[in-house]
Amino acid sequence: MRKSFKKIKIINTAIVGCGNAAAWIDLNNLKKYRHTFSHMTHIEKNPKFRLVACADKSKKNLLEFSKKFKIKKTYKTSNKMLDENNIDFLIVCVPTKFHIQETKKALNHKNIKLVLCEKPFGFNYLKAKKLIQDYQIRNKILLINYQRRWSTFYNNIKKQINEKKFGKLTNIIGIVDRALYQHSSHMIDLSIFLAGPTKEIYGSIDKNVSPRVVHGYKDYAANIIITHKNNVKTYIKASSETMSKRWFELDLHFTNGRIRILNDDTVCEIYKYKPSKQFKSCTELSLIDRRKNKYEDRMKSLYLDIENFFFKKKKLNKENLSNIETLKVIEKVLTKN
């Protein structure tokens, strides 16, 4: 695969879908967030990327986006954009129901080497799996934007799990906002990233919480229980009452300790067992370290990986490639209700 990879001087980039994920989340809220979420934050002032074209069926979105970033080539559909431009890197930021459709188009364009699609990569696990297999056959790279997989912090947590620093991981408890496909999918994916593939999936829609309506479809709250292939158990409460009550916290239980990750990894607590002050023959969990995490831009790490892929021919981490098992989890929960 890599032998036929031609050396390039700049990454010719195109975006399909010119909405929030493309630019406006960061432009409208950058001072409010610890992390960045929009692609143009990492492309606009980076000389290694050249945004050659953009496409959006919304005339308003297309006009605002092209005017803001001074893009001359604009298209109402991606078909013509892909045909008329020499694109190395394609970013897919369309609504979820169009993820598969738009990502599939890149298969027929040999010059496109890498596609980055927003999560959750459609609504259908089997269709997503088939498309990923097609990408592999064509020797193309497909990434799904679950940002925490590129986080130094979470990769360090995963390293500690693999090294059994606190003993064997036994349980994960996650609390996250409602909306399975839009918000909760991040927690589901992170649990799979940390604990490994799923073996059994159980869950139920939380009918006490109104679903979020996204692009015309209802995105539900739920409670989920996952047994991973290594027998780690994960429980995810994905049912905050309103979108204004943001919540992303993890509690990891080990045979010899515990890690609590609070407020979207702003704070991390480490616990280990120490002799009990109450019971002579027992040990108790004791807090041994509580630290505030330094600022880390996860999306910046993702784009650095993309740069290294093109310029240094660096292979991307296989665990971060096209992970769609989250879709399988969500489908199981929804079909049982």
C-alpha cells in the first residue's frame, strides 16, 4: 500500500458539509471550551493544508463558509467537487444520515488517500462495516472523528490499564449527556477504546427523558450495560435531563485501585488500597493523587497524525481506524425497545 504513496508538498483538502463541525462551533464558542471541535480551526492557518473546495446543499451555509474562508470553488453537491478537483484529503461533516452516502463517493477517486468523517458514521452498523471493508480493499484510509482516541490523557489511561498498574480493570461507569448518536456515542466509543471489543450488550431507552431532535430524527437517552470480551463490565448512564446540563465522567474500577475522571477530564483522581483504620484485617480505597489536567487540544493531535501520514508516511494507529462498534451498541439498545 505505502509503496505507491506519492510524495506531496501540500495536502489538497476539501470539505462536504459547511456547518458547525466544519467551522462554526469553534468560531462561535472558542473562548468557552477547553478543546476545539471544528476542522477549520486546524486547517485555516496551517500552511500544510490547502482547502481547495467545499460543498453544501444549503446555499446559506455555502455562502457564509466560502466568504469567511475565501474559498473560490463551491458546490451544491459533492459529486462535481470530487470530479473537478485533485483532492488528497476529504472531510465529511454532513448530517448523520448522509455519512455513508458521502463517504462512499470517495472510493471512486484514486487521488483521495484519506477521509475523515464525523461520528457516528451513519445509523446502520452493517452498512458502515461493509463500507470500511471496501476502503480496505481500495487501500484507502477512513477515520471517524472520536476525538478522545487522540487524547494523550486517555492514551495514558489505556497504557496503565494494559500494564495493570492498578491491577486488572473490572468495571467502568460512565455518565454522559443524552442523545445516543450525537453525544453519548463518545462515551460508548471511549469505553470500547479502554476496555476492548464488546461481547454482550443490554440497554433500555430512558423514557423519563425527552429525546433530542437532530436533523429531524429523535435521538434518545438510555441506560447501557456492556460486557466486553475480556469480561470487563461497563455501565453507561446517557440520560441528562437537558442539553444545557453537560456531563462527561468516568469511574474505572481495578482489583487494586480506582481512577475517577471528572468534568470531561479536567480533574483526575487516583485511589489505591491502604490498610483500614477501622478494620485491622482489611484495606480501604484511599485518595493518593488528585490533579487538574493541563490543557490539551485533542483535535490538534488528530490533525498532527494526519500531517504525519501524508508527509512522513507514518502509519495511523489501527485502534483509531474506522471504529464503528459504537453503532452496534446503539442499534442493540434501540431494537430492544
